[in-house]
Amino acid sequence: MLVAAAVCPCPPLLVPQVAAGAAAELEDARTACAEAVARLAAARPERLVVVGPSPGRGQETFPAGTRGSFRGYGVDLAVRLGAGSGDVRDGPAGPELPPALTVGAWLLDHSGWDGAPAEGLAIGGETDPDRCAAAGRELAAGPERLALLVMGDGSACRTLKAPGYYDERAEAFDTAAARALAHADPAALAALDDRLAAEVQAAGRPSWQLLAGAARGADLTGRLLYEEAPYGVGYFVASWT
């Protein structure tokens, strides 16, 4: 059963070593993410799953300790899922974490996570809402006290200089998503239009709709801790407990 969730954005710029001289620009987001993760820990989960978007329609799971790296962003920094940063030679062999889950692993380390071992689940950005919700229901069906760290960004089309350029529909989409996250409203998250999400480049949509499936009937209370659009991208931090 789902007992808590934290929703965080996943730009690599959250990591100060990646952001370098621009690190202060996302300090408020970093602080909000740390609070959301602390609220996860306070729920005393027996299982933690870090969920994030990936290309395509499929799903891929990653065991605790899986390696992730920021070397692709020019920084010699590595993490292990739920196991801290630095020397990752003892992590399990196999594929590395995708970028969203790598940022999630860094957030856990940055926040001093010492609770349940963290697993990872990457869900394809083209996965339809029903399949996202079904994946969430499957996660929450077990008897363990489940917590989710849900990684994903809002629209990347909020301004002319945004990565996806400007789309006049982007702000309304983000407003609807933020409202659903603030009120821990699974039905509103599930109702987000996946086609519109793709057009306004809201990469977090599948992760949020997985959360919607997991949270059905959980009767959680939401709190929106951060809502901004630096760089023309919608970033939200929310806590459901």
C-alpha cells in the first residue's frame, strides 16, 4: 500500500556540480526536494521505488545499488541508487540508471536517505495513461508500506527561450498538473492529456500518472512545496502523505 510520495523535477542542473556557477538558481528547488524526501522518510516505508521517465513505451526496473553517472554532462560524479555517491565499483552489473533516476539517486544521497532500500522504475514517455496507472496499481498492491519518489518535469515550452520554444497551452497544462499535485488528486493527474503533454514536452506525465494509479484509495494529503518555471520549464515539488 502506498503511504507516501514525493514528486520532484529531474533536471541535471539540480546537482550543484553540474550547474557549476548557476547552482544558486535552483537552490530553492533543491531545498524543497530535500523536504519532500524527508517527509518520505518520516512515513517509515518498507519499500521505496524511484520512478522516472525514459524514452519509448516500455518499462525497466533497476535494483538497489544500480550505478548512475553525470559524466555525460561533463562532471566526474557517480551515484548508486539508494547507496550514496563516489566509488560505484561495488554496484550491481548491468545497465546504468537513465538520467531521471540518476538525479533521483543523487537526491536521496543529498538528503541523507537511510530508510528502505531504493529500487528504480523507468517508464517510457510514450506509455499511455491506462498503462501508467496499471503500473502504479501493481506497485501499490503489495502488503509493504510503499513510498514513491516520482521524478519528472512539467512543460518545456513556457517561454520563447525554453528548450521546446513557446507554446501558449503550456502554462495551462502546468497549472492543471500543479493543482492535482497540490491536492493529491489521483483523478486529476490521471485526466492529464497525454497527447497535449507530448506536444508541450511535459516529460513528467507518465511518472505522475503512475503515481495516480498507485494512490487510488490511499487517501493521502498533498502539499505543493515548489512551483516555478526557470529556463522556461515547469518544475514542481510536492509531498503526498
